[in-house]
Amino acid sequence: MKRKICFVVQRYGLEVNGGAELLCREIAEKMTKFYEVHVLTTKAIDYDTWANRYLNDEEVINKVVVHRFPVEKERNQREFDNINGIFLQGGLTTLREDEWLKKQGPYVPKLIEYLRDHKINFDVFLFFTYLYYPTVVGVPEVQDRAIVFPLCHDEPFLRMSIYRNVFCRPKAFFFNMEQERKLVRHCFHNYSIPALIGGAGVDLPPNIDSHRFYTKFQVQNYIIYVGRIDEGKNCSEMFDFFLRYKKQYPSDLKLVLVGKPMMKIPKDKDIISLGFVSDQEKYDGIDGAKFLLLPSIYESLSIVVLEALSLKKPVLLNGKCEVLKAHIEGSKAGYFYSSYDDFSARMTSLLSDKELRISMGESGKRYVDTNFKWSVILRKLNMLIEYVVSSNTIETSYEKSSMI
């Protein structure tokens, strides 16, 4: 009989567009080869409101049993911005951090009730992202069976006392990169908790065709951004830098955006927003681009960077993000920038030198093949799961022998 493992994540589904959530789904589906896999999640699709969209309490997606729980209060952005502003100004008391957590959402107490009532039915619980209510409240309930995938980066929220349980009480961690491990160890001094470094593998579809993308969307000379179009992803600066560059160096170059808009996009003929597209169209689009542009300051891995490198595409990344900087230093497959002048110089270099783009593309492919193969990642995670199971078995046996 297979062991039963259970993933806990704030959103889950084929319609959910998010890096952490997509990584969770990919790993959960791949682990069905080894375990009976369940997921505890919400009925929400969008994180901006956490509105309940899924109707069923339970469904099976690609052999994974998904248990959905209703969010009891939708997110009020004005209320959250207010209390978050108090926190960022240093005025939020420890007592009000719970209020902040609930206003951030998703507030799903029934998920926690299920976790508490059924914890003995699962061998291991795997929590995705440290930031949200299901992880913060859930980890203490099953701490002896908990593996946490923090997916964190250096940001103010790590200073909140509510996160100490997340980082000091689980049985183990599965980090995305070495930079994340160092950050967590430095912040919480939790050196005694075992950890491995995994990340994400890249599965490319077999028939990627850039010409199909050119034909459908009528664009050919472009760079591409893939992900949530959001202030939090530093997209405002991206728009500003790109438009300044186009004014400085006029051409027919376009910036193509793939992802859900969460902010106002400048109305300009050189910025093309496609919204949410299929995975096939995303890969076709990356394949046809000159390079991938990612302005985000806060990333714990960036799957889309790995996808671009797998497609032999160079990347231009924000050097203020240590993880993205590490990808550049490790792969030699692009540039990072820290100012507009950097951005402008790197853009010109990449756009003007086809041989450089080809050489960087080859280096990027080797980097991903060496460091981010699914077979290696899954083997490490299997080791960590079996460690948790065996350590609990030993502890249980010791407790029983002590009672005799």
C-alpha cells in the first residue's frame, strides 16, 4: 500500500496562474508515481479577492485528490492596504499580526479543522509558501509530519513573529536554491531542522513553434515578459525603462506581456499584452523572443527563467534579486541590471549581437540540464519524505517502549 502524502497550498487547479501554485501542482502530480497524493486548498482562483469560484468540495485532477474549502471572507484590498501600511511603517503590534494575516487571506478555518481532524490519516504534509494562513496556522497542527517549501526571499514580512512557527517547528525544509537556505538560516537560526535543496524541473512540450506564435499574434521582433503583471513584480519600472529605451533607440521592437494584468498597462503601440495564454502559446512565445525580461526584485526561484534557458533564450534580470543574480552567475546566459543605464546597455548588447544570444542560449540550456532535472529533484524529495516517516516511526516506537 502506498504512503499517503498531502500538499497544503492556497490555490490549486488547472486555471490557477501562479509560480508557487504551479510548482506545487507539478510536484504533486509527479509524486503520484510513488504515493497516494492529496491536496488541501481553497475554492479560490484569484488571490486578489480570494473569492470562492470552485463549486466542488472534492475532485481528482491528474490522479491527485483535491479537497477544497471555502474562504470565509473575501479580501478587502483597502482594508489590507491600510493594515499592511501600518506594518511597513513599523507600527504593527504583535497582537495585530493575526489580523494582518486574516486580512491578507485566504482565511480558511475549515481547512485547518480538516487538517487537525485527519492528520493521522497522512504520513507527511507538504506546505507551499510560508506567507499565507494555511501554512502559518497549519504547520503547528502537524509539525512532526510537516515539510515546508518556504519559497521566500528577503522581504519585510519575514520579520513578523507569526512566521516563527513556520520556520522553527516543521520536521524539514525543501528549499528552491542555496540563497533561500542561507536567508532562512540567517533569519531564524534553525540549523537543527534538516533541509534539502530542490527547486523545479522543466518539462517542455514536444512541438514548440515560434512561427505559430508570430502568425497568431502578428508580432515578430520582440522581447517577452511572462508572469503576473503587477506592481509587486516591479512591472512599473519595466514599463518605464522599456519606453525610455524605445524613445532613445527607435525601432519596431515590441515588449510582449504574457500573464494576467493586475495593474494598469501603459497604452503604447510597442507594448502588447496578451493576457492569459495556453502553455503551448507561452512556450511558442518565449521561443520566438529575442530574450526574456524579468524585472522582479522578489523571487525564490523563477520557473519562467528556467523555461527560457531550457529554450536556449538569454535572460535580462533585475540584479537587486539575489536569486535571479545567482541564475546569471551560474548560467552565464544573460545579464542583470541595477539601473536604467545598465538596462539600456544590456538591451543594446543583446539586441545587436545574434551570436552572443546563441552562445548564451547554449550556456543556459546546459545550466538547466545540470541543475534542474526533475529526476534529481524528485529523488531528493523522496528522501526527505522517507526521513520524516522514519523519524516519526522511531519516535513512536521509543514512546511506546518508554511506556512499558
